[in-house]
Amino acid sequence: MLTAVTIGGWIVDTALARIGYRIGFALLNDSQHQVADRLTHIPLSWFTAERTAMARQAISSGGPDLVGFIANLLTPMIGAVLLPAAITIGLFFISWKLGVAALITLPLLLGTLLASIRIVRTADEADTKAHSALTERILEFARTQAALRASRRVNPARSQAGQAVATARGATMRLLLFQIPGQLLFSIVSQIALILLAGTATILAVRGEIGAPEAVALMVIVVRFLEPFTVLAGLGGAVENSRGVFERLNTIITTEAADQPGDAVASPDTPAPRIEFRNVDFRYDSTSEHVLNDINFILEPGSTTAIVGPSGSGKSTILALIAGLQQPESGQILIDGTDVATLDTASRRALVSMVFQHPYLFDGPIGDNVLVGHPTATDQETHQAMTLARVDEIIERLPDAEQSRVGEAGTALSGGERQRVSIARALIKPAPVLLIDEATSALDTENETAITDAINNDPRPRTKIMIAHRLNAIRNADHVLFIDNGHIIEQGSITELSSLAGRFSEFWHQQESTTGWRITTATN
């Protein structure tokens, strides 16, 4: 009989564990999908360094806690709560005095456990933040080895990574120290509860209210009554870890989305639109200064506009507003007379293709990186975009052609080659608006020419807006906006602005003079 009960208990425990892990994996899968989906709609201003690290932890580091939450934490916790409750009820049937004694100890023990957890919570949060920062610093230390070695700053102990290690170590030591008072308090209260219950049973036995055998049995029950609280105390750290995981997930999932998902796709037949800014103001948050102030301009369909101005004047912000990456604080952005604020996210993104100053390539084949712009593009469209951006010259030199992998962030390619792939990715997308954010600012002459030619020779009708500081990039512009300190200082054609003897004219003549520089032999 005992063997059958033991085997039955083992079968039940195994089944419960399997069910628990199955639910845990489902919970992990669902939460990761929810987080990944929400991250694509959260405002870009949300992604501070701290929040980015938190999102990374929510998706990756919290996996074991979520998977084991049901089997290793929730099930033992439920058992640890139900068993003392059941024993307390049973004691009332034996002796109401014992039941009252047990009832008194329950809030004492549970209160001590909660107090222990609260004592540790602040230190645990600091430890989590410190280790999150440590992860970021270690990754940064690894990524910047070339720059660090070139500047002879490779001593880990003196680096920011070393400081992060020291901070994390200090946070962990503080966490361990903060656990001692809670453990000590729980041990004292547990002993008090044991004395109270055992003493009550002894008194009842002395008075003859219960027999000696019953008293011995009650001693065993008292010990069994206290065991679950010891289990709960041991689970305190796991409870805090799980609480932190769920808190991070909840922070991301409940963050208000900047946009809503839709199903619109770009169409090759969409004509180049007219773009208009009406009294647009923008700042990144309510406490910062305005980046753009009362911006007004009209870009005609199919025109090419160059945005020129000093660094930090708000040029890239204008492109971000057109692309829907940011939202204006006030004013309207109209595309063919339609306020873009009334469009769903997919429709708005389908209108725009963008080339960033620092392109990011995914670790995969060159061809796949190009197709990110238009996953359903035909082989002919892919070949045309690659040829236009002169990516074909790159793949001819590689052993696996367009299947050659570019490495993490495109590190297997040079900066100019990465930008060519980025241009091809932008050109293959059948979007009627093309935004170029200083695509040639840090390139050599060959790559600059290749990219400028690709943009100028694009056969698709588009309204193009580019930020540039070199003459070659803006010579063919139909319209120029000169931005300074968030205001449009001048706007018009190159010919018109050159004749005004204003800020753009100064910029133009300065650029022309530098293009004529030559290195000559010094003379005495």
C-alpha cells in the first residue's frame, strides 16, 4: 500500500511539473511576442540606454524565471500556503486552544516573510540595475576594442567596464548583507512560533486534556506546520526575481504606443506626392527646448530638396517627422493634402523610404539586407536596385556573391560599401518619398559618387529630401532649405539663394573654395 502511495505521489508530482513547465514555456513565448510587437510601436524617445537594457533583460535574461515560474515557484508557494491553513483548521477539531495558537502564528510568520522581502527589495533593484549596466558596458568594451587599443586604454580595471564590474560587485555584496536581517528576523519568529505551539501542546498534555501519544503526534504536526514557511523563506529571492521580470514586461507592454499597426503596403504606382509643413513645432520632451519652431515649406511632387545648415539645427528632425519616426508637438504635415496624423502606421511607412547617415546591416547575406526594403521584390527589381547603387561591383569581388554574409552590423564591409547596400535597400522599396540623411558625409570620393549617381538616376518618380554638406550631393537639387537653430533662415532654388549673399551663399562659396584645394610642394 505504502509503495503504491509513493508511486502515485511521484506520478502526480511528475505530471504537475510537466504541466507547470508547459505553461511556463507558453508564458515565455507569449510574453516575448508581446514585448517584440510592442517595441515596434513605442516612441523612439522611450529608448534610453537604461530602458534599452531593461528591454533586453525582459526578452532574454528573464526566460528561466518565466519558464520555471509555475513549476518551481507558484506550485510550491500554493502548497506552502495551503498546508499550514489545512493544519490550522485540523487543530481546531483537536483542541480549539491549539487552533488559536496556530492562528496567532500565521500572521506573525507571513508578516515576517513580507518584511524580509521588503528589506531586500531596494537592494535587489539596485543589484538588477547594476548588472544591467554591467552587461551594456561589457558589450561596449568588446565593440570598441579597436578604438581603445589605438588610444592605449585597454586596462579593463580603469575602463568604464571595470567601474561597472566594481559597482555590480558592490551591489551584490549589499544585497547579500541586506538578506541577513530578514533571515535573522524570520529565524527568531519561527522559534517563537515553535515555542508557542509546542508549549500549548505540552500544557494541554500536562492538564490531561490530551494524552501523551497525541502530544507527541502534535509535536510532529507543529514541525510540519512550520516547514512550509521555511520553504517560502527560501523562495524569497526567486519571488523577487520573478517580480522584477514581470515588472519589466509590464512596463514595456503597457507603454503607450506612438502608432497603431495596419496592413497597408507600398505600391509602385503611387505618384510622387506634394509635401507641406504648416506651422510645425517640435521638441523631444515637454522639459526640453524646441528643436523646430514654426516650420513652413512646400515641396512639389517629384522635386529634389536639399536641407542645409549647421549641426544640431534640426535637419534630421524634419526627416524623422516626415518618416513618422517622431510626431510634431503642433502644426500639420500634409502629404498630397492629407494630414499624416490621420494615416495608420503602415500607410505612413509605406510612403517613405529612408537612408540613414549610419546604416545598420543585419548579420546575413547582402541580398537579404537589400530585400529588407521590399521583401516581395522580384529578382529583376533586386538586380536593378543593386546595379543602381553599384552593389553589383561589391558582390563580384566576393566568393558567394549576393549570398556573402556582411557580419554583425555589416562589419565585413567598408563604410562606403555598407552605405551602398543601404541605398539599394532604400531604392528597392516602391515608396514615393525618399529621405537621405547625410548619406555621403563620411565617404571617399568613389563611394560618394556612386551613391550620388544612384540617387540622381533613380527611375522611380519620388519626392526626394536630402541632408547634405557637399556640393556634389546637392548640385541637382530643385529646392534648398537652410535651417539654423530650428528655424528656416532661407529657402529657394540654388540660383536664387546664391544671389542673395546670405547664409546659403556663404556656405556655397565656402564649399566651392575647398573643392579647389591642392597639396603642393612648399617653397622657401
